[in-house]
Amino acid sequence: MARSERALTAVEALHAAYNRHDADAAAKLYDAASGRHEDVALGHTAVGHEAIRDGLLPLFKAIPDVEWTTEKVIANGDRAIASYVMRGTLRHDLGPFVGKGQRLALPGVHVVETDPRGCVSQSTDFWDSAEFSEQVTGGKLPAAASPVTEVTSAGSDGFRSAMRMLAGGVAVVTTEVDGRPWGLTVSACSSLTADPPKVMVSLQSSTTSCRAIEKNGRFGVSLLASDQVEVARTCSEAGKPKFIDRLVDDALSVDRAPVISGSLAHFDCSLVDSHTVHDHLMLIGLVREIFMPREIEEGGPLVYFARSFRTVGGALV
């Protein structure tokens, strides 16, 4: 069985076990000793069959009719990405939330990675705890607090505070608006697969950048160097147009998404897929061309950490 088929089969088997409410069967799809499931919204990671099973049981008890509808799946290599909607009725208490028969329809994205045997080595679940709170309580967070409550009820504010501790490289996602180059600073950018090369960026679906990329069917990702703080600030000013005519390399930008002059690297991408996650759109781009406008020795990367632009020190080893 091909690697992508293994990953696709794993996602299908996992969601089938969820829909049977069979926590034990779901847990046994993971590697017995090192299989990991991470719930990003709750900040919780379970390792091994027993921990993964025990994490599912309270959910199945609280929402006895819960079911996952898989909407779209992309499988490549050892990884599959599935968008889903979890529906059900909250009949019993779930952590701090009191079950009163509230109907739920919670969208999310599940990323599953498999090993050569077809076992799940890692699964990561992305969903919106603030949306869950809104559906259950009308946006009013429970007064009572427990260790789990603190993570769950913190909602978007708590999540943002914790995620500020994750340092990330700074990039400008480029496209064209009204025939002119346009760029938006992001840190939510990552590689997806190497063969074929794909990248993923996450943008608010209401932004001009997101709408333009969907219309144009292509975008660029320029990785900024440590001396390009002003570029990052220019492309992140709230409420202002982000035309970047003076920042692009005109020669490299012909018949391509705009390339930021002096960036460490630039990926010219065709939009091949997208996934809606609450108010954001995960845009997946197939990398058509790669440019390295400068040597790494000329400057390190620009990094964003704890609400500040920063640089990195020398290599540790």
C-alpha cells in the first residue's frame, strides 16, 4: 500500500471508530508505545493506547450521539489532512460545560501521520474552543474553574497568550490586487510536503489577501531576513492598504507572484486546495518555483516571539 493510501486509510478508520463511539478501537489505531494525539485548542497531548482511549471516553459520554462528518481529505506521503464537522447533542456535563441538550456543529481539521506499518504515529486536532463555548453557553464562560476549565474556558485570549510562546519565522504572503503587488505579514506558514513541495498558510477569510488569492489562484511566500523589520511592519499595519510596489523585485516578479526584494527565500505557489476553519482559511500551495535572493551568510531570519520581532543567535551545535 502506498504511503498516501496508508494515511488516507488511517483517517477513515479513525473517524469510523469515532462514529461507532469505540474509544478502544480508535486508540488501537495508534502505535502502542509512542502514538500521540494532540488537541491544540485544549493544549492537551495523550501518548499511548490507554491515555488516548481515556481522553475520548468523557466526550462520548457527554455527547452520546456525537458523529464526525469528514468533508475533505488531502493525503500525501505519510500525512493526511481532513476537514470535518463534529455534530451532536450535549446531554451530560463535559468539563466545566453543563449539558442541557445543546445542539453542536463544530468544524475542525485533523492532521494524521502514519508509520510504515500503517499505525498512527501522530494526530493533531485543530478546532476553536471559543466557538464551542459560544454554541454551548451563548458565549458566557462557566464561572467554576478546574485545571481543564482553565485551558478550555480561556478561549481565544488564553490560546493567543500561549501561542505567543511559540517562536516562528516571519513571512510575507504576496498576491496582486487590482493589478498591483500586495503583501501581508504572517507567521502562520509552514511546509506541508516535500514531494511534491507544498506549503500552507492560514489567513482570515475576510481579508483582502485571502479573497485575492482565491480569485488569482496563486500566491507567493517571501521569508524575511533579520534586517527586514520595516517590511514586516509595513505589511502588517491594521486597516491600511498593503500595496508593496516599492518592496518587490520587479525582475523576479514577472509572470509570478510578487517577490520581496532581499528576502531569504521566496516560494511561488499555485493554490491547489483550501480548508475553512472557523473564520480562517488554510490555503495550500503547490510550489512551482523557488528563489534565494540572498545568501544565508548575509543575514539570519526574522523571528516573531512574544509580540516582538527578534533575531536568532548562532547555532548551538
